[in-house]
Amino acid sequence: MKKSFPLFFLVLFSINVSAQDISGFWNGMLKVPGMELRVNFNLEKTNDGYKATMDSPDQNAFGIPCETVSFENKALTITLPNMAIEYSGKWISADSIEGTFKQAGQSFPMNLSKKVLKTEKKVRPQEPQGPQSYIQEEIKFENSKDKLILAGTLTLPSKEGKFPAVVLISGSGPQDRNEEVFGHKPFLVLADHLTKKGIAVLRFDDRGIGESTGDFKSATSFDFATDVEAAISYLKTRKEIDQKHIGLIGHSEGGLIAPLVATQSNKVNFIVLLAGPGIPGTEILLQQTELISRASGMDETQLQKALKINKEIYDLVLGSENIDSFRDQLIPYLKKMIQSNPDMLAQSGMNEKDFFNAQMNQIATPWMYAFLRYDPAPTLAKVKCPILALNGEKDLQVPAKVDIEAIEKALKSGGNKDVTTHIIPNLNHLFQECEKGIPVEYGQIEQTFSPVALNLISDWILKQGKE
């Protein structure tokens, strides 16, 4: 629910050979509206051509296999068709390729060089610099249920005593412990603020990301919930932690996971939801598509067509028995949809086969299937611990008013009376002060996390410790 410029994933093939040897690590700078993204290709010579992997360091994505690599007569073409990506370039010299990066019908000039390219340094004034006034430990703990090791950082106030503690739960997509996105590190800033206020914080890399083991791509929100349970169990082993005041802070999808964990464990004493879903996944994505598309100036006719198609696909999800039966229904639906919408295919910049595969790989995944079928309300109704729910007024990914109303209704139906909610003016999905709330703004804004939101969170948590 967070990434608005997704690049990648796939399998690996290679074709064609050339007299020049272009093997090695190539650096590129992709300039898209509002941001610069480093894109790197690692080309390796094989017996019959080349194979390649791609990195997007600024999105924490590394080693993504490319499907085809062609190099003939100084012309280089690299494709990842399932993500609608193609790079075309001309070999100029041993350390220079001039070319174009294409994704989903959009083209951007991007040259490659074997020299290291530096992005313009972003001003992020809230990120902590230098030695801190608190204790910071790099730790690892085990999820014994799924047999994997999770790596993270525990920050502790540098004084004697037992402290309230929180586990930070990241939003959708592969996230490191800082929840780094568009040059921002929201969880680093949040952890720094909370620890300085006297609250211990555990943040960790998602399974399969950073130093954590496991497979991210096959996991759902329910699997991630077991990782959070393991984090709580780890905190229970630490003598510095006040065992009666351990809570969860979940952002976006993390706000869906936190109530799941709370209903399965009596070890959760409070929850903070940051744009946590209160409405079903199908409703969130339909509203998200409509709000972002309108704010970005999308043609109304095209928008209505997209919404109709999305709703029909979501209805297939809800009506299916399992993901396999959904895939069986999705295949003929997509083929018919593509044939009856040639304009959509043309705008994608892909051929029919690649467009079909791209849609299948985006929609028919375990995570997406589970998310679309999940309604948070029944779980929220079972949560008995205190809850603070915060939403940004200009959030276009989890619309604030409808979301807060749904959360309040669900908690009230379950009899939970210790509920505090706020819709904070002028904040977006990342809790930054913004103008429109569209994702393209995220990287342009210097602020990482609104001080108003930070103080609301810390004040509320410290209040729980006194009650």
C-alpha cells in the first residue's frame, strides 16, 4: 500500500553474443518526476550470451533476475517483461552505454557507466546523526514456528529501570527495519523519538530482507504476524523491559497485522495503528486507485474503466474457493479483457503475452489474494487492549474518514472502550506534512515524520504506562 513506482522481479535467461565484452557492474541514474533512482545492472558473460540481474538501491531491491539480455552490433536490450521493464542502449565505450529505460509505456533517458554515480543528497533533518543518548543493540531472534531468524535493532533508554516497549510493524512490500522508502526512514525517526522519551523500541527487517532469513514473496500478512509474535517473545526475555507494558505500532499493512497478533496473544498491552486498515482490502484498493488517479489527473473515462475491471477481478477473488481456483478464473477473464481493451494494451507498451503475465504476477500472489479477502473488522472487534488509531487527513492510500469510522465501529461492537482516534490535518500516508497527498510527493518532502504525530504517539504510550 505504499510503493507507487514499483520496479521488478523474475526469472533468468540470456540470448545473443557480441564482439565487445560488456560484462561487469553498470550504474545508471533514472530520473522520474519528483525523484532520482539508482538502477544498476550486473552483466555476466555466458557460453551463449549474457545474463543479468538488476538492483534498485534506493528502493532496497537487489539481485532481481532479468529475463532476457541481448547484445548485438553494439545494441544492448535487457527485459523484465513481467514488470513491464525494458532497457535499450548503445555501447559507446568500455565504460559508457547510452540508452532508455522503459516501464509500462513510459520512457526515461538513462545512461549506464561503470563509474559510481551519486544521487543528489536528500535533506532529511529528522534522521539522528552521530552518537545518541540511548543504547542501541543489533539483535537477532528466532521465529520457531516458521524456522527463520529475524534481525533487527533494539534501542533502550540509557538509564536504569524497566521501560515500556514497542515492536514496530512495517507496511506492505519488502521493508528493512527502518521502513526505508523514497529516501526516508520513518521507523528510524520514530524509534529515535520514542527512545528519547523513555520507550524501548524493537524494529526488524522483514523476513527475507536485509539480515533476516526466510522467503518474503511467498508470505502473507498472517505469516508476518508470527514474526511479530516472535519479536514480542524476544522482548519478554529482556530484563530492561516492563513486561506489563509491551505494545505494537503498525503502519499501513502493519496496522492490519497488529490486531491479528493482539487477538492471539495476551502479551500485547496496547496498540498504535498508523493508517491501519479498518475496511476490507478490496475497498481500500478501489478507493486508493480512485483517489490517487484523480489527484494525479487521470482521464475520467480511463479511470472508470480501470475501476470496473478492478472490481470484477476482486469479485472473482471473493467468490473463489482458494488461490488456485481464482487463477483458473482469472486466466480467461484477463485474456478477454485484453482483447476487448486494445487501448489499455497499447498504453502499457507491452505485447499481449507480456501484459498478461504482468497482470497475473501482480494479482495472483499469495499476499494479494489474502489481502483482498481479508476484512479487519471481525478481528478488531476481538481486541480488548487500549488502541490509538491515527490517520492523515490527506492520505490517498488509506482514506482517513472512512477508515477511522470503520475502526471505531468495529472496536465499539466488541465492547472496547479504551479507544483514541485522530485524523491529523495535512498529513499523507507516511505521516508527512504535504500538499496533495499523492505518492510522488513523498520523496520531495524534507520531513520524514510529523512532530505532531510523533508526540501524539509517545504521549499516549507513556500514559498507558501510568495507568
